[in-house]
Amino acid sequence: MKMKTWTIGLFVVGLICGRAWLSQAQMVGLPVMDTVTPRDKGNLEVTPGVMFGHDMDFYGVRTTVSVLDELRVFLDLGQVDLNDADSNFGVQGGVLYSLEPNDFVDLGIRGAAYYMNTDVLGLSGVNGMLVFSDETLVDHLFLYGGAGLDLVYKSMDSRWGASSSQTEINPVFSLGLSYQFNENFSLFTEADYIDGMYVGMGLSIR
């Protein structure tokens, strides 16, 4: 069953409006940026991409390997930029497992862990999501997304020597569009919410 085209329109409007209220730093690595459709075992994908938040951006590359048709692992490496503050290396790794196909929409389970540490902010955390994807009424255009929970530990150091830390559990929501140009290239654009709004874009190369 195909997704309604009006759903796509609503998402595009939301993505444009959401860029105006992107929020506090919490996401390290690229967002979901993947469909749930199973891949052939041994399939290798490289996805350069960006993620923008109000006070934190991520520029990096994801490498994804299908260890089974329904199971793939991924690793993000890149630069975390705390706007007007600091920048450093960031890493995220995880898995995506495709569940049994059904007549409505492809479903999967995604889990990830991430870490980054700058002079003013350190983040380490894990999250888990139920994710979905399906081809829309437009050929080669897929709608994907998911929802779950994120557990993060934050440590903060001010320029005046004060420090603090806290642990948070927050809901995670993702919604994106992927256009498959051919068997080798797919373009992703996505909006995410984890204690604030984020937008991302990437190009998957197989």
C-alpha cells in the first residue's frame, strides 16, 4: 500500500519551517538516513552527509555493511561543530534490522551509540527506534522515519571553570525522504527531533 502524496507535502513544509527553530546540541553523527528495505549480504554503502542544529552541526561520512540480508551495521565518523564555541571529532555506530515484510510498510529496529567530547561539552549516549519506509506514489521516491527513545549523558564546562553533568531520556522522532536515482545513488533529506529540531542531508553511494 502506497503512502499518500499529501504526506510528502506536509513533510516538506515541516522541514522548511523546522529549520527556523532548530534547538540545543544533542545529536552526534548522521540521522537515520536509510530505508528499511533489506539489502543483499555483503552490500557496502558510503554516505557523506551533514546534520544541522541551532548550536551544533555534524559533517561526516557513514559506512554501512550488510552482514545479512536483513541486518546491516553502520559507522559514522566526522567533525562536530559547536557554533561559536568549539569543535572536535564525533563518532556514532549502530545496527539496523529489517523485520518480516508486510503488505503495508517495511518495518525495522534501529539501535545506535554515539560519543563526542569538546572543551565545553561532552556527549555520550544510546538510542533505539522502530523505523519504517515505503515507496510513495512517485516512482523511486521513498518516505521513511521512526520513533524511539534516546538516553544521553551530558557534561558541560564553562569558560569560567564551572562544570556540571546530567543524564536525560528523551523521545526521538525522524521523518525523511529518499530519492533513488539508480542502483548506485540515493539522496536523503530528513528532519529529526531529540530535545530539539535537526535537519540533515546525505548522498548514499553503493
